[in-house]
Amino acid sequence: MTVALLTDKYELTMLAAALRDGTAHRRTTFEVFARRLPEGRRYGVVAGTGRLVEALAEFTFTSHELSALSEFLDTTTLDFLSAYRFSGDIDGYAEGELYFPGSPVLSVHGTFAECVVLETLVLSILNHDTAIASAAARMASAAHGRPMIEMGSRRTHELAAVAAARAAYLAGFTGSSNLAAQQRYGVPALGTAAHAYTLLHTTESGPDEQAAFRGQVAALGVGTTLLVDTYDITAGVANAIAAAGPQLGAVRIDSGDLGVLARQVRQQLDDLGATNTKIVVSGDLDEFAIAALRAEPVDSYGVGTSVVTGSGAPTASMVYKLVEVDGMPVAKRSSRKESHGGRKQAARLAKASGTVVEEVVYPYGQEPLETSGLVARPLTVPLVAGGVPVAGHHPATDLAAARERVAAGLHSLPWDGLKLSRGEPAIPTRVVPIQS
Amino acid sequence: MTVALLTDKYELTMLAAALRDGTAHRRTTFEVFARRLPEGRRYGVVAGTGRLVEALAEFTFTSHELSALSEFLDTTTLDFLSAYRFSGDIDGYAEGELYFPGSPVLSVHGTFAECVVLETLVLSILNHDTAIASAAARMASAAHGRPMIEMGSRRTHELAAVAAARAAYLAGFTGSSNLAAQQRYGVPALGTAAHAYTLLHTTESGPDEQAAFRGQVAALGVGTTLLVDTYDITAGVANAIAAAGPQLGAVRIDSGDLGVLARQVRQQLDDLGATNTKIVVSGDLDEFAIAALRAEPVDSYGVGTSVVTGSGAPTASMVYKLVEVDGMPVAKRSSRKESHGGRKQAARLAKASGTVVEEVVYPYGQEPLETSGLVARPLTVPLVAGGVPVAGHHPATDLAAARERVAAGLHSLPWDGLKLSRGEPAIPTRVVPIQS
């Protein structure tokens, strides 16, 4: 099975109508952008581009897909689809770039017929991955350099979980619990311990936490992380050091007032001579909870639900809009869904210090901007040319570059752009109108 | 590739430790339940069971998976996994049943080794699909019998979209825009029209909406749905009827004040003799917006973002907890994460009128409940026996039965259980303690 049926039915009926009335082969540009950031967010992080470029190659209609479509499509359309390969160009923001409302994150160029059918796949991938990366970057910023493990696979669709692990890693997480994400994308797989394993060591005479800890240390070594909150945390820490000795790698606390407990556990570990044993905390952490723990003796964070669900914003709400037909700008005229016609490109303007001050979106092919002494960095780069991926956008091998882009992007924001509180986009976006 | 790596790393390290210390083959029961419903919700709808039962058969470790694991697992564990097939029993709530906090939605029985590794897959599927179905059922209830199209694929991960379409259909939607959901699960594929198709018909002298409408009608027939809000809605409706005649199937409005516009468009259609032309509305609809349109002349709803993201609750937050080891009840002792040990079953008590009054969760194998004249309907049914799916839980063929369960479940709630406003669970859950 290919990815070609991950598509809304109306794209294919529109294709059929356009093939029939002769408009299907007009040259078009579709643009992906977000009208706004999730409420109160100050920036977003583009993610999914690498996965999209990879998925394009699988967007083909074999007999398996065509048989499902023959019920409602005519022969001309089915023939077109059976020969379909995207042969156009795609440019846009590299994965890991920050974006703001109106940023032309992706532009897809080709015939109407070859572009219209990609709408759902393009948006599904970018909306999901960008939502996760945008939330994850806020968490990474709040964690202030402390390691974070993404461990939310169980709270989202089983395959969305793999993409979420990749997006979280891209945005600054240290790794993920998800094994498929390691295999597919090289995301470091990390793990601690389970309450079930401790509970498993129950005997007729009651729980035996120390037996569980001895078993884990025997199998995984003293560098392992022991989960100390199944029963009583103070007893758990004592059992952990009794089982592993003071060289124990880490203990994990998964419930309760994490700040108070981290301080108590740190004191207890130090008193037991386990001064190098680290403390991992988890349990309903989001960017605000992470920030609130900054002053506590916490060594790393395990983050689940909030990161894989975009911390309140599970979709980036990007849209895929036709903006140009045979060189003519086009736009829907709707009161609250304003969009700007014409193919575009974008640059971000920064002071000499590197702090960004403005995003400029301007007609494609126009002369360099008037930058009033600011440094203009182009944001629009080629991703696919003539249907072929441009090097540098592989979903696994180019994650490192994307991670650097996120870090550099956050570093370039004005100081209030990194605030977690609700606010306006960190920098304004100026749309330069088409010269007529 | 199988589904076996859709798993958190720690499940396999815990397995390794249990194999080494001899506890891996203890008989266990893991229970899936939600500690609470999403804030203010009055009921939830179980979904994903059919997909889970199907996925179990693909949970095997081939050389492809094992090679990824050999870096951190010992030979004993790798050998165990290479022979792995789940051979235990699963019982729980049939797909489409309502559930409440503490409902034992699923119980997985087998050795620790064979059960522990399923945690992530089980929870990913149930948490995702249940979140969507629970939101979708509220929308179906708000729509009061009017058809609803799920069209949110573009707002969620590309494969989560397929499962979301299935879950929305299960909970009462009429169908989905997603073609893969039709192919895999038989969810009726529905579609309307795209702004891009109208914009495509731009010429040097400007837009030509009527040419687009003529093209669509020529290709798809007068029964099609024309999208009338690309430019001016009143002109759009006039163009639609001019192109299709008064037998036009439907018009769609995707922006603006939908209630006001629906009334205007209904009047205009009636004046043009198109009295049977239906009105489809879409655009940021959720259960509240749907309910608010109940008095308006709307014939069907297109719902996107809100349904595929669970309308504010993108995960059902179910957990997978070890509750029994070799016949002994076990439970984590944590202040705010209370759970009850022991294998359980459940029944729902109703008055003779059919209105439910209480959910009772009681130890497995216990005698029938004291029901004080109420009718007790068992909720716990066998799903998998000895590793083999029990008939009646196929993800495609049994959707019709699940749809009926949702409808019957909603019908059985006390009147205030269907309110959309925030409130308590529609019925209380009573947990019968283990007789000691």
C-alpha cells in the first residue's frame, strides 16, 4: 500500500472536473502557511519537511489504490493517477526554522493536477509534526539545558507517536522512549523503569521492592534508573541504594509534588553517599511545570502527554492555498480568512547582534529587500526540484542540522520572544505587496 | 515491518530483568482504565478495540526488529522475542460502549513477559481512538440526526487521520473525506468541493466562478455540492443555480456567520426554485457550534479540526496497570494515582425504562450483583482467547455493531448526561472491594 489514499476524496473529484474542463494542466503554486500561531504562542517551529519529502516518493497509485477509486472516478482520471509522479518543484522553510503567522512555510509548484492531490498529505505531515516541535521547543527552552526524554507514545496514535518522537528530538529533546523512532530516524532510545516490574515482585508476604531493584540492577547494571515511588519514596530511595550501592545511575520520581520530593530525595541520596546519582522526574510535566522546577535539584525530565499532544495545540492549523495560476495571483475573498495571492519567498531581518527584528514575505523573484542596515537571511530554500528531493532534507540523516536550526532560531529571538506566557508573535511579519 | 517496535524501550528492559530474575513467567493481569474523563465530560466512548485485536497479530519480532534491539538486549531476551506471539486472554468493553472513570475497559491476562510488552501499543490505540470517538459522540448528539462529515485528516498525523475517520464514524458521523478509511474500514467516503478549483478558473479578465461550477457539474452531475463562498456568497449561490439548475444537490458555506448565512442562502435557494438543494456548513465547527446551529436551516455539517483532535481532549489518558500477580491483587500506593488491585469485571445497572443509574466494577468471578430491582447488563466480554481474536471484533466488519452500541448507550443516559456543558460523569461508578 502506498500513501496515495491518505487523501480527501474531494481532491480527486476536483481533479476529475479539472481534467474534463481543460484546466488541470494550468501552472499553479499552492502555499502552506498558518494564519495564526496557537493562542498566545510567540513562535512556531517548522517540522515534517523531511518526512514529507520522503513520503512524496511513495505517493503513487497502484492497482490496489485504483481499485478503491474506480467506483467514483472516470477512466481519464484513473489513467492520470496510474501514471502519477509529482514532477514539480517545492521550496520553503528548512526543517527546524522558526515560523510566524503568514510565513510561506512551503510552496508547491506544478500543474493543478499534480499539486491539488497532495493537499492532505502535505498538511497532515506538517500540521502534526510542527505542532509537536513547536510545543517541544518551548519545553526545551524551559528546561534550560537539562536533558528531556519524550515518553508520550502511549498517549497518541501508535504511528503518530513515531513522528512525534522525531519532532520532539528535532526541537531539542535528548531522545525518546519510542523504539521505532530510533530505528527509522535514529532518535536516541531512552528508558527508565516500570511500576509493573516492582509490583511483579509481590509475594504472599507482601511487596518486595528491594528484590525488584536487585533484579533490575543485575540485568541492567548500576547505571540504570530505579523508579522509587511505587510505595513509599523514602523507603524506595533506601531500597534503591541498598540494592545498587551509591554508584546507582539515577532514581525516578513519577508522582507527587516533584519539587519538594526532588529536594528530599537529593538530601537522602547525598546522605547515603550517592552524590552522583541523578534524579529524573516525570508525571504530567509541561513547559510551565518544567520551568517551575528550574531551581530544584532535578537532573532530567520525562515528558509524555503534553509534548505528543502539542501542549494544548495538537495541530499547527496550516492551510494549503492556491495562490497563483498561470502567473496570475489568486486569493479567496473572505472576511476573516484573508490570504495574499502570488508566489512568495521570505527572509528574516536581524541586527548585527544576531537578534531578529522582522520577517519579510515578498513576491518571488523580486530584487533584494531594502533592509535599512539589517542583515537579511533568506528562509526560502529549494526542497524538491523536478520531483526529485534536493539533498539535505532526509528525515533521518538531516535531523542534526534541523536541531541546530531550532537552537539558533531560539537564540536569535528578542528576549521576550522566549517567554512562556501568552503574548504576541516574537517578531512582526511584513508582507510586501506585488508590484502592479 | 511489524508493529512490535511501536513500544517504549523500558518495557523490553523490564522484560530482560524479569527473564533474568525468574519473575517473567508469573501469571498477571494488566488493566486499562481512565482515572478520570476529560475535564467536564459526562461520558466517554470506547474505541480502538477492533484495531487493537487486529494489530496483536502483527506484534511479532522478525530479524528486522531484532537487529534494532540487539544493541541493548541479551540473548535470552532476544530469543524470547523472536518466538513471541501473544497467547493470553483479553476481555473488556466492546467497541462503542460508553465508559466512565474507573471502568475496566480492557484486561490483559497472561505471563508478565507476554503482557508487559503490549503496554504502548494497547494504550496508543485505545487512547487515540477513544479520544476521537468520545468527542465525535458529543457532536453527533448535538447534531440531532443531521448528517456529519468528518473532514479533519489534514489537521492530524496522516495515519492517525485514518483511525480518526473510523472512530468518528463509529461514534455517529455519516462518513469521512478520508479515502484510506473507506478502503481499510469501509467508512463511507464523502466529499464536496475545493476553493482551489474555483480559483483555478481565473482568467486575465478576473475570476470566473460560474465556469468552475459548470465544470464541476459537467464532471460530477447536478447532485454535486458547490462551494459558494470563494468570492461573494449571494453571487455564488446565483452562479451555482445558473450552472446546475434548481436540482443542484447542495451548496457549501465554509466561512462567516454560518447561522445568518444559512438563513440567507436558504431563502435565496427557495426563491430560485431550488427548494430541495441542501445546505452544508463547515468552518471551525465543534459540538457547541453544531448545537448553536440547531434552529438554522442547515442540512449537514462538515467537521474537521475539532473532531480529529478530540475537541480539547486529544488523548483519553487511559493507563495500563498491573493489578494481579499469581492471583494476588497488587496496586501502586500513590497519593493521587489511586488504583484498585485484582482482576475485575463490570456491569451497568438500569431502570426498567432503560435509563442507566450506576456502573458497578467488581472482582472477576464473583457472584451476580445485588441489583435492588435494577437490570444489570454485563459490560465485560471476551475479546481474545488463547491469543486468538473472538469473533465480533473485526475493525472493519463490526463497525455497524459498534455504531449501534454508541447510539444505544447515549439513549440510555439520564437526560443531563447528554448536556454539552461541563459536569460530573453521567452515572457514578461503584467499585466492589475484594472479599478477603
